[in-house]
Amino acid sequence: MMHNDPTPKRRYRIALDESRIAGDKRPVSKLAMSSSRTSSAHSVVAIVDDEESVRRALVRLFDSANYEAEAFPSARDFLRALEDRSFDCLVLDLQMPDMTGLDLQRYLRMVCPSLLLPVIIVTAHDEPGVREMCYAAGVHSYLRKPVEGSALLSAVSTLTARDNG
């Protein structure tokens, strides 16, 4: 899917200040959102998944659809990257060690409730009640693994197009 809309897209960058992430003793973040308009024709998608093969596959998928993608092996790595990078959409694995995708979403909402970064959860663990918990935490889309590439691209396209006004 090509994004030919010449309208600048809004990117979200989060500045980190001192606080702690789920049991980590190192100071990491209280989030303060800033957004900026960019004239880039490509939306930037952050991928957080603990499985390297999944990260590689999703980066290739997004690259093939003319998205920029950056992959992170953990929620902590993603949070640390937010000082220097901005993203249009976040694709999260639900089950990860240390901090789950749902924990990350809740953390983002808690420390920066005004953050409008669209979030998609992708999981192989579709247990009763989990989908509802994700939506209640502010997740925008919930997809089961193995996810169809077209379904994920469609969700990202829909969520990133919301901000093209």
C-alpha cells in the first residue's frame, strides 16, 4: 500500500525523564509527548516483539508496503528509543518477558494520557478476556498470530490515516 497523500503526517516523540519501569532499578521514564508534522511520505512503524524472526518478518512486510519500520526486542528498548525517534504507529507482541505488550500500553497511558500513538497488539495467546483488557487499556487493534500481512497492513494504514487531517 502506497501512501500518496501529500498531507504531512503527525509523528509522536516521547521525551523521557526520571522514573522507573516495572521493577527496573535504572531511571528511565515519565513520558511527555510532543508531536511534530513531517512531510515524509512514509509512516514510521515501531515493532516490539521478543522473537527475532517475527521482528525481521514484520520489518520486511512494512518495507514492502513502503513503510519505514524499526524493530525492538523488548518494551524497555522501545521506551529508551523514544527520546531520539518518533513513530506513527506501534505494533506490540502481547507476551514478552519482563514487560508485556499490555503492560507497555498501560504504562504509556499512565505516564502520558494525552499520547495518541496508535497501538496494535499482535498475539498468539488469544485467551478469554485478554482482547477486552487490551481495548480497555487503549489498544486500537488486536490481531491473532499468525497474522495475515494484509490484515496488519490494513490496520496500520487505517490508524496512520486518522492523523492525516
